[in-house]
Amino acid sequence: MIAVENLGFTYPNGRAALHDVSLEINDGEFVAIMGENGAGKTTLVKHFNGLLKPTNGQVTVDGVDTRKSTVASLSKSVGLVFQNPDHQLFSETVKQEVAFSLKNFQYPEEVIEKRVKAILATLDLTPYIEVSPFLLSGGERKRVALATVLAWNPKHIVLDEPTIGQDYQQKDKLRNFILQLVTQGKTVIVVSHDVEFVAECKPRVVLLSKGKVLADGPAADVLTDQSLVDKASLVRPQMAQLFSSLAEMGMPTNVIDVYTAKKILADRFRKQVKGIESI
């Protein structure tokens, strides 16, 4: 479990980024951290692997106080994929990039080879195995950065804006991959502005605003609350807007994803057809 207790953080320039933040993220949970630019989202998740240390309060990861542990030690269990992939790519080829952390953690060579091939295939990166990461598109570099973290199989995975630069098809693959990781017992934490992506994933949502927790709950509750999304400078998902406009027809107002919408509309259509047939 990742536990955050009364966390406050102030940067060296004096800017206070977090104020009295408290939350718990349990093993195997899928959480999206959302909010406007400057809300403190990235600052918060950088505390999970010790890149930042609390100014006030405490952060513990699996019972270990991050102040008393090194980034190297915490990174074995908490893998963080940065918003800008160029901040963590440096090798000459994609293969070397993904293998680096495994070699650093002293995995056997045969295990490294197997894991590199498997994760590159999963993320559609096999054709680029001998290509420099810096010759790839922004979206492809983002997937390489993700591969470098997933290769060593950390218990907790933090993805900072993972959908930037990804097309719809890649977003859908990413969504399915994340849900698969959760079913395997991984803790997945996503920092995102992408309300449509979060709506389709339906995780627990922690909403930040000005360094404070504004809301914490199921995505269908948080992302359909107009006052909350306004305070966080977000917009409601398109499905939420559509079903809100259909409320007078008896439609529920907490629908945020296509799959739920399809089921509701199909059930409504079947009932109408049965009604007509009975006349």
C-alpha cells in the first residue's frame, strides 16, 4: 500500500505545491490522479518513489518511509514513467534502452532477452528493436519509456500522462493493457488530463486542485459532478454530457463510457420493442 499522510511540499524556490494531502492507494488498485495544470499531480506521484521528499507529513510505500529509503531502492517496487519520455531515454537502441534497468538489477542474460522481446511485442515496438529511440515519434518514445519500466515488473506502476502522442488505437491498447495489469494484482496510478480515456477505464479518481484533494471516488461519480470538474478546470466526458441532456427521458446521469451507454440504450430499445409487440 502507498500511504500519504498530511503531505505538504514546497519547492526550493518557495512555491508550495502540495497542502495537507492524505490518501491511501491499496495493492492492486487502479487510480487516476486528475486536475488542472499546476494542481500538484506530478509533484505528488514523484513522492511515491522518493524523487521528492515531503516538506511536511509522511509518505510510506509498503510500510517503508520514503525519507528513510533511496530512490534506487524504492524504484524496484515503484516504476515511474515520466510525462516527457526524453527525460528517461539515453541508450543507442530500443533494445539497449529496455534492457538497461534489467542489467542494473542484475537479471540473468537469458531472462533479459526474454523480457525485452515480450514487452516490445506487447507495446508494438518489435520493428524498432535496433533503432535509436530518438528517431521515433513522440508516441513511440512514450511507449519505449513505458517498456523500460514494465520490463522489470514493478509492483506499483505510475504513468504520467501516458496517452500524450497516442492515437485512438494505441489508447485502446493501453487501456486494455492497464486493465490486464490490474487483474494481475499490479497497482496502477495514472496522471492524466484525458477525461475520455479515464472515463473508458473507470478507475478511482483523485481530483486535485491547487495542491489539495478536491474529490476522491469512483470515476462515474467524480467526472459527472459539474461543480467538481469546473473547479478542477476539466470537462465532463462526452457520454456524461449526452446522458445529462437525456435525463428528462429517464436516462441515468452518471454514464461516462461507451460500453455502459451501449448497454443502457440496448436494454431501453429491447423494452420498447417488446412493448410494441405486445400491442
